[in-house]
Amino acid sequence: MPRTHALADTRILVIPGSLRRASLNKALGRAAAEVAPAHVAIEIADLAGIPLYDDDVYAHGLPEVVASLRQRVAEADAVLIVTPEYNFSYPGVLKNAIDWLSRGKEQPFRGKPTAMASVAAGALGGIRAQVALREVLHYLETDTLERPELVVGSANAKFDASGKLTDEPTRAQLAKLIASIAERVARNRTIAAACAEA
């Protein structure tokens, strides 16, 4: 029977799909750090400064800000993308970042445990953004977590003025999602170890 790898030292990179300083999607990333168990480290990325994708620019190499984010994705054990919903989909700033990150031979998303969450003022909580994003993640061959889903609707009532997530049911759902991501990482480590020993 293969050895079971502990959940220790699991690094999850949160990528918020918003540039706004007071974004509630960024706030959910901070809340993830609050509810994460001790063995899980949460890091939050920032998409500010990433230029619009231009193949002429890429021909000269990845911009430094893109290369840095790409390395963070590659080094993370898992990724959590938290996105608002714009016009029935996810924001262009997030799609632009993903387009940049997907360039090159070594695909940082391939096989990477990746989960989604969405935060929106409307009652549906950005679920349509997740539907659109899921197609892209499948194309990138991520190890996409289908469950549990985290959709935070009527978000303005669930965060206080400082951006702290105060809604306890949502905090519990977020904790469950973080635990599920860590469990997927541990499962993949166990499988990889078993294959190496075979």
C-alpha cells in the first residue's frame, strides 16, 4: 500500500480576477488565509502591471511581471482563482493574465490542482463567470476541482467596511474549499510517490 503524504506545507496561490484595491474578490483571498489550517499557506497574486497580450512583445520574451507570476504559479502546489462576473463572464484582466501565463513550453497550469470561487453583488454570485472560466481551465489541462463550489452572492452584505468576510456560512464554505484543495494536493503527492516506487 502506498505511503500517504501529509498535507503539510501546502502552498495555494490565490489569483483574484480584479484590479480594484477594495475588491471583495481580493478580500476573499485574505479570508482564505484566515480560515486555512496551519499546514496550508495562502499567497495572493496581483494582476496589476500585466500588459495586454501582444505576440510582438512575447517574441522578445515574457515581461518581468508575467515571468514572476508564472514562476509563482509553477511553484505553488495549487491555485485558487477568485473572480467577479462581468457581462456573463469573467473579466478581461483575468483572461489576459491567463493568456500570458499559458505561453511557453512548460505550462504552469498543466496538472495543477485548480479551484474557482466567485464574488459578486448580485444574487447569483458570479456563477456564470465560473462556467466560462471552467472551459479555459479544462483546455489548459488543469486538475480542476469540480466540488465544492463557492459562489458568494449579495456580497456587499457579507463583508464589512474594511473588507473582512463576516458571514459565517461563507467562511465555513471557504474553509471547506481550502481543505478540499489541500486534500487534492495530498492525493496527487501520494499517487506520484506510488508511481515512482512502482
